[in-house]
Amino acid sequence: MSKNYVNWAVLGCAAIAKSSVIPGIQKAANARLYAISSREASARLTEFKEIFNPVKAYSSYEELLEDPEVDAVYIPLPNSLHYEWTIKAAEKKKHILCEKPLGISAREVDEMFEAARSNGVVLMEAFAYRQSPLTKKVRELVDNGLVGRLKYIDSHFSINLRNRDDIRYKKELGGGATYDVGCYNLNVTRYIIGKEPLAIYATGEIGPASGVDESSCIMLEFDGDIKATSYSSFSAAFRSEYTVVGDEGIIHVPAVYNQSGDIKIIIRNGEGSREMLINCPDNYMLEIEQFGRCILNGEEPLISFEDSYNNAKLIDTALEQIFRKDK
């Protein structure tokens, strides 16, 4: 690619695109918001055009993918549509940043990456929090032995989702607490430990009307006698935090996954208790810039195929247990 920026297109007028990712594209040094699209001409598409002023706006996803000026697409569609539109975008030779969870099964993730490989395009799962200096600092502190021998990670992400018409309650759209918020817990746990679990034990609450997991509690066992738990829910008070426990100390991260600014973590060890402030730019801008470097400079995607596949495989196993126990 001869130019030094990526022409971005957004496939769908989703809330996360409006609040976070399109502003991230507009802040990124190597990106240009080129196009947005909706399934049809709509008030939502008009609103996005007025707010963000893209070069092009399309009233169909297919028409956007036919535009030869589009280099990369961001897909924020409902979970059940990630597979279909990633495959279609890859076949049109577009690089793809797709919202988490990348697929709603490990099989989908494998086939999505195979489509990207066979068409010579880059595909990455949009876990923006992994770009954050905060996330990287916690891993660095653990690797450097600040907490001693790693023993346990506890992660919690719950929201009180009162709107029963929300797509996250729709089984046919790939809804459920584990896909929506629990995937963060599982991803950060695997990242910090740097290993895959040897055993998975899961239970949860299946909504009688929704048919999705409205909460999940997942316990993991790792090599080295390391344990971890993940709790996610649509019916508990808002809470987003995780704690890393070793035999000599604790790191507590009381932060929403994609906060920016000066973010506090709390460290407790033999030297006492102290706070550390970590300055975090906009994670979505960092994500767009990193993905842009993958396209322009050949950098490796921060979220690899193996990472996305193993997170999906873990969720497959957990949900299978949760739904089996509910019968």
C-alpha cells in the first residue's frame, strides 16, 4: 500500500461504533474515516453522516464492500452476524477488525481466520483493552515477580441490563452474558497467566424467556496450581474489576476495561499498600493505529488467531456445561 493511512469503513451503525470506535478512527494518526453503512437508508445512517462526516455513506453492506477505496472494515454487528460479514469482507479483500466475541464458536473463529488467510487480509478481534498501557503494566508486574508465585485471579464484570428488548438478550443474535462481558474476564485471565486452562468448571443462569446465559460463574485450573474465577451477569449491580493474587502480594485493578486517563491500580505486598497511576490514552485509537500498522507495515496483530481461537474454545466448553446443567 503506497499511502500512509488506512481508509476505514464501518459496517453498521452500532452504539459502540458511535461512542468509541469511530472517534478512535478519527483520532488515529494513520487512519481516515472513509465510509459508513447501514442495512438500508435510515434515520440512524443520516445521524451518523451528520455527526461523523464520512467521505461515503452506503445504505447496504454489500455496496460498501464493493468500494475499491475501502482498505479495512470495522464490524460492530450483533454477535451472530460476525461470521457471515467477516467472510464476505475477506472475500472482497478487505482487512477486518471485528468486535468481540469474534465468533460464537471456535469453529466459526477458525473458519473466519482461514477466509482471511486465503484472501491475504488481516483479521483481528477487537479487544481494545489489550492495547492499554494498564493491561500491559499488570502483566509486566506479574512477570517481574511483584506478587511472587502466581496463585489466583478473580475477575468480575456485571451490568444490570433492565431492557429485555436489548439484543444481548436475543439468543438468535448470539446474546448472553458470557459472550458480552464474561469474554473480557476470560481473556484478561488467560493473558496475565500466559497459559491455557487445563480444566473448566462452569455454572450459570439461563433466562427462561431469553434462552441465553444471563449470568455465568466459571472456575479455571492452570498448570502450576493456578486457579481463576470469572463472574459475569446481566442482573447484578455494575462492577468491572479484577484481582491478581500471588504468594507474596496482590494487584487489584478496580477499572472499567476501556477507561482512559490516569487509572489507578492497588498493590499490596510485604512493603505495604500503595497505589500506582498509569496514564492510558484512548484504547480505541490505540487499537485502530495498531491494526493500521499491521496493514501498512506488516506488524503482527496484537490479538492473534491462537488467542481468539482459545478464548472461543474456552467459552464453548463453559456454555456447554451451563446449558447442560440447566436442562
